[in-house]
Amino acid sequence: MPTSPVLTIARRELAEGLRNRWVVSTTLLMAALASAIAALGSAPTGSTSTGALDVVVVGLASLTIFLVPLIALLISHNAITREAEGGTLLLLLSHPLARWQVIAGKFLGQLGIMGFATIIGFTFAAGFVVWQHGTEGWQAFGAMTGASILLGAVFLSLGLLASASVQESSTAAGISIGLWLLFVAIYDMALLAALVAQGGHAIPGWLMDLALVLNPTDAYRLLTLGEGSSAMLSGMGGVFDNSALTPGLLVGALALWCALPLGLAMAVFSRRNL
């Protein structure tokens, strides 16, 4: 049976990524930071009724918001521009495949890399905590790991959109840095400033919910830290309780954040002059 062009490109992207020093380095960095958070974050739980893994979930979710989008953008920002600058893009497109299949294949391959780095990194942390304290709270930890991979997929699609839209890798890198700063730092500062400007007056619940889902990192934060013991430790429980957003809606928002930029990347690349 002939192999799908999408899977062929995905395997190629996965193989190249696993040989990439940056990917290996970031995987080791994530494992080291996750293990450090596990070692430090689980220490105080002996005097509380909160499970060690619940405590670690809060620390790892905070790490994920900063590190996973950065890793995803590093992996994907030059996926198309690198091929164009290296002269391999025309060779790739000389094969019988559609341009959208190139984007889809690269996305799947990069998602495999992102999933590998996330699972390996978090497994070190989980293994340490389970060895020390047992498996209480593993459901929240597993859900956070899955949500972290979904957040990575969002920023992979954003990076692919940047790479498909410009001609040079340096330009795509600049756009990616801007996207990271916007969603990880600037957006929340602007939202906080808007809330302070209200002078203590409540804003409509639907408007706050909209503001949260318009930032994938905020949707991820509410999804992973809005319920259970993690909500009490992180302070997100009050936000979640006063929100109409359910876990299903938050997952759907992240999936939409992934699908829209990916679809735009396919459309832009299909019209790109080579």
C-alpha cells in the first residue's frame, strides 16, 4: 500500500527534528526544570491534604505556559523558509503532492517532536513524585500533560503560519518572538490594566470569558488549574467558578486556536510564489 505524502513528510520532519541539537537540548531542559519543580514543589505536601502531584501540576503548568510555546515556535518558525533558503522546497514540490499536504505533514511531524519532548520531560517529574509520594493526583497530571501538548500544537500552527507567510527565516523568527511575547506576557498585562481601569466595577462575565479564550495560554491556564486541588493552590478556582467556560469549551477553544492558523498557513502557502 502506498504511503500517504502527509505521513512521508511527517516522518521526515520527525527524523530531522530528533537529530536537531535544539530539540534534544530543549527536551533535556524541560526534563531538568520539571524534575526540579517536582523536587521542590512536592516537599511541603506532607503537612497538607493536597496530593504531591497536585502541587507539582501547578508548578509545571506555569512552566509550560512559558516554555512550551517557545519550544513550539523554535521548532516550526522556519519550517518553510528553511526549505526555500536551502533550495529543497522546489525539489519537494516536484513530487506529486499538494501544498497543503506539505503543511499538514510538517505539522504532524513537529507535533510528534513536541509530544515527545513534553512527555519525556514530564515523565521525569512524575516518576520522581510517584516514587516519593505515590500516585494520588495522577488524573490531573495526565490531563495537564495532554493539555500541554495541545498548547504546543497551537503554537506550532502559529509558527507554521509565520513561516509560510514570509520569505526569510529571520523575519519568521522575529514574528515568532513577537507572538510569544504577545500571548505569554503582553496580553495578560494589558488585560490586568483593563481590569484595574474599571476601578473595582465588575465587567460582564461573557466579556471576561471572551478575553480568556482569545489568548490560548489563558485558556490553557484555566483548563489545567481551574478545578480540583490545583484550583485552590493556584488561585484560579474563583475565576473558573464565575465563568461559563467548561473544560470541554476550553479544549474546543484550544483546538480552534490550532485549526485556524493551520488552515491559514495552508491557504497562504498554496498561493505563495516560489
